[in-house]
Amino acid sequence: MNVAIVGLGLMGGSLALSLKKLNFIKDVVGSDHNKQHQKDAIELGLVNKIVEFEDVKNYDVIILAIPVNGVISALKNLTDVDKNTTIIDLGSTKEIIVSSVPQSIRKNFVAAHPMTGTENFGPHAAIEELYNDKVVVLCDLEESGELQREVAKKIFRSLGMKKYFMKSHQHDRHAAFISHMPHAISYSIANTVMKQEQKNNILALAAGGFRSMSRLAKSSPNMWGDIFKQNKENLIEAIELFEHELSQLKQSIQNDEWENVHQNMADANKLHDILD
């Protein structure tokens, strides 16, 4: 099958590199409104050629690796694709996308979110193994056509991804806790230090812990501002629950309740019994 990827940044570029190595993929082309991204994608060998957005309709699979607002806009301009075309989006929030898919192409559409990425962006951030052994969430799959379901599952399976299936509203709430809230916290940690008078002296001491906690603060403000806006209610809930946990720990420290502090940390240790 022939694949067209719209958006040649970290997610789209990395996907292109991996798809080119699959024996059932004949051609991988790209489309991007950013001229520099087009140039970089060709020089880096991410895609075989650049096509105009209108031309992606001629491909068997169209992958929308662009911000959520861009996905919604693109779908409105893809209503005349062939009934056998598969459209897959990689957006970080799903419910708003699923609810805005034109009914005429609902069978063509598969809502997906690969749970992977880095704090970097643009074509130069592309990594060939970005998707390998990662989780991909497929939402409301029963609303997609049978052919489209099988095409999407085949692609993600061939990339070495672990597939999970859920409703889009469930995805958005879960993502608020394990992706969107951590980004919000990372931005806040970075700003807390940057607003100190002796920030350079403080940062001179920065080691693994601070670097790990603040790494996500390098992420694109444009992209993450949109994600926060689109998943506002779930994100607010997650932040409020985090604030409650942090407040309890703060109070225990303030009151010299060191057994409570120790128990709090011991309870947190159990997280990695699940993750590991």
C-alpha cells in the first residue's frame, strides 16, 4: 500500500522512517505546510517525495500527524476520498476529533494515539525506533470500516506497538493523568526556578532529578497549549488531584510528621511495581 503522511515533525517523520522498512508499504510521501520542514524531510530521507495536500487523497493510507486543530480542519477537506481509503490521525486528544469527523468519511477514519514522543520537534527530531514497543490507543474503533480497522491494526502491529482499545472520552481522561498533567507540572517546575533571582546559580547545581523533571518543559508551547485547551476539564481534574497529594505531603513535612512522609514515599514506590 502507498502512504501519505501529513505533518513531517517528530511523530510524522519518525513514522515515515519506520514505515519505509515494512515490506507491504510501497511508497511513503509527505505533505507539510512548512517549507523548511519539506526541505528537511527530503534531505533527511524521511519521505520519498513531497506532495500537495490535495494529492494525498490519491494514497491508500493518509496519516494525519499534525496538531488536533489541524486534524479537524484536514478532515473537512478529505470528504471526497475513495471508500477504501484509510485515514489515521495521531492526535493527543481524541474526543474532540472523533466528534468532528464528517459523517461521509466516518468509516474511512481511525482515531489513534501512539503513546510515545520526546520533548523535541520538527523533522530533525525524527527517530526510526520511536514507535517500537510502545502503546497505541485506538478509539471508538467499532465506528470505523472493517477494512480501515484491519489496515490500522496491521500497520501498528508491524511497527511493534501494543494495541489498546477504548472510548475516546476514556482516552482523554487517562491521557490527562499520564501525559498532559506531567507536562503542566514540568512547565511549572521550570518557571519556579526561572523566577528566582539567582536562577543561574541554582541551575548550576542541576543534576539528574531536576533535568528529568523539567525535560518536558522543552516541548512546543503551541502544540501543548492546544492540548491543554482541548482537554481542559480532564486536565483541571488531574491537576487538582495532584495539588491535593502535594498539599498533604507539604503538611506532613511542615508538621514534622516524618512517618507520614515516609509512608507517602513508600506508597509512591509501588507505582513502578506496575510500570516495571
